[in-house]
Amino acid sequence: MGVSHRGSPYPGMVSALCLWSLRVTYQPCVLRSCCSPFAGSPGVVGWQIRFERNVDEARNRIMVVTDGMALAYMLADPLFTQYSVIMLDDFHERSTQLDLLFSLLVTRIMPKRPKLRLIMSSATLDALSVQKFVTKHLGKKADGPGRPDAKRPRRKSKWDFEIPSDRDAVLDLTDVGQGGELDTVVTMSVEGRCYPVATHYLAEACANYVATAVETVLRIHTSQEIPPYGADILVFLTGQEEIDAAVKLTKERMTDNNRPAGGGPLVTYALHSGLPVGLQLEALKPVARGSRKVVYSTNVAESGVTIPNIGFVVDTGFVKQAVAVVPNHHALLVTPCSKEQLVQRAGRAGRVCPGTCYRLFPKSSLGIFPDKSLPEITRTPSLSSVLLQIISLGVRNVCSLQWLTPPSARAMEAAL
């Protein structure tokens, strides 16, 4: 989707800052933007992450950065005066830095910059809570369905937009830029292009889900022909150690007999944040015709990265995340993911054709999975670094900062 606005050095373009919370997502997204009609002219889109940048201040009208880099920008420009639109993408990731940016934007920056536009996109976020927070702190009117899946009719306002399904659609904000403040918080839902996904479960719990995942991959490869679309396999594991073990085991098990009739080899890739960007991008490229690809990935492939041609998903049902164990200490633990994540993962198999999802646990175990993922800030035992960051941005009374989801009193007390 594009954003259009007259009056900038590039006709039809607005100075926008787009934020992603995952490092692996930035480059594919920028490349897609640069190649689309939305980018229009060479150099319109720039990007910056830690230790890497591609910036041309004279030509860039859209900057793609991580949430950490956006907070660094605020040290020099606390009100984001260079930008007229800020977009928080994949907000459902709910990292502490994303939550902090959202809080600062709504409660500190936008009251001083009423013409600043904030766009938030998410695959699974409860839009109602965000809408209530914004209307409370900015005094705006709420319009549109409270949740993306709501079907109730809604009043048309000056700022309602019909969003077509075309990915290159342009959202024209010309009148908004010339006319002043927005008086309405608008919630819009864009229907995705999803095909049906058949879901299968194990009859009983497995002892080693990494080995079971590899076995499932090999069975898919040997029993299913390689079609032109939806041939590839995406496997969700929890971290680099499990992914490396799965890649190694798959290569050991692959022989000439482990091929579908008349089919080609199984090409194995890993995808996690510890890999160099070049190797991460290799996992996103198509393989030779007649071959099949399997990508062993962390939860980065849930929504931050879209891998083309996936027709099969193998989901272990687990995720590795930081959890407070005692005050001031946390540990990275493997825990069941949320039901929202299960749905999001299964949906990866239905992007190009009808797909199949294999969940490596019994259906009777669904009760142990929480409905939603907890925001990172609620799982952080100490907020010392976050509070220091808030102070460095000019907020004197850190306890007065309003959050979409407040941190625990124990974590705040430990940090202070």
C-alpha cells in the first residue's frame, strides 16, 4: 500500500518512517517497496539498522528502520519533525521498544504534533484496545469496527477509506495534509488472500519434536508430488540449536530413495536472527524447478517474513521467550505458543494454494496453549534499561508514562 501527499519534493510522496521490530524483515520489505510503482523514483526508500545503513537524505522520502533505531532517532529529533507519517508494522509482536514508541507517540508526541499521522498494521492485534487508548489520550472520535473481524455496519466519516485488495493500492492523504488535524481514529480491515488449510494432529505426544519434525518433512517429501505452486515446507522450531540439529539430521537422512516419484532433491535452509542477512535472504529465494525446499525457522516466519511457495507447515507448537524467574532475573524458556500464533503459523500454508498444517501434538493438548501472547513488557523482570532510555528521551517522571499494557509493579519497583 502506498501513501500519497502533495507538497513534498517528490510529487505524490510523503516523508514517512516505517518501523519493523525484527531485523530479518527489513531488507526484503525494502526491496519489494523499491521495485513497486509506490517507490516511483530511485532512492525514494532508504533503510537503517544497527551497524548497517543505506540513506540518502536528499532523496529518501520513506525510511525503513527497526524500533531500536527509531528510538535512537528520537535522541536527536524527539518529535520526529522530519516525518509526517509514522507506521508501526507487525505491532502484534509487542516488543518492549514497540510499546515504548507507541506510548511516546500517542501520549507525548502527537499532542504536540496534531498533524502527524500514525499508521499501525497487524495480523492478529486486538484493534479495540489500541483504539480506546488513542481516543482516550488524543481526544479523538472512534470510527470503524473495534476489531478487524467485526462485521457490524459503521458510519462513514470524512476519513474513512475503502481499501482495495490490490497490494499496490494508494491511500491518498492529500486532503488530510492540507486540512489539518484528523478528528477520527479509523480502524480498517483488509481481507487477506488465503486458501483453505487442512490441519492434522499427532495421535499422541512425541518424545522429541525435532526428530518428529524431520520425520514429518521426509514423509511429506516422499509421499507428495512436487507441484508448480505450494511445494515447499516451513517448519517452526524455537531457536538456532534446534534448527541446526534439524538441518543436520535432514541432510543425513536424505538419500536417493527419499524422493517423490520423478521428483528432485529436498533443499534445506535455516532461518533465524543469528544468520548473516545474506543467508537469511537465501531462504526466501525459490529453488530450481522440480526441487522442493524446506525452511527450518523460528517464529520470525509467522508474520515478519513471508516465504513464497509454502504449501506445508510443520508446527511444533513451541516458542522460546524471555520469562521472569526471580526478581531482576529472567531466562529464555521454551513454552507453548499462543493459539493466535498457531493460527498465524497455519496460515503460512495457504498463501498460494490450499495447504496443509501438521501440528506435532495431540488435539487434546490445545487447552494448554494460551489464547494470546503476553506483551514483552509484562514478562520483563526489570525495566532498568527501559527507564534509563525513557529518561534520556526527556521524560522526567517515568512513572507518569502511560502504557497500552502497563508493566508490573514489581518490575517497576525493581528498576527504580
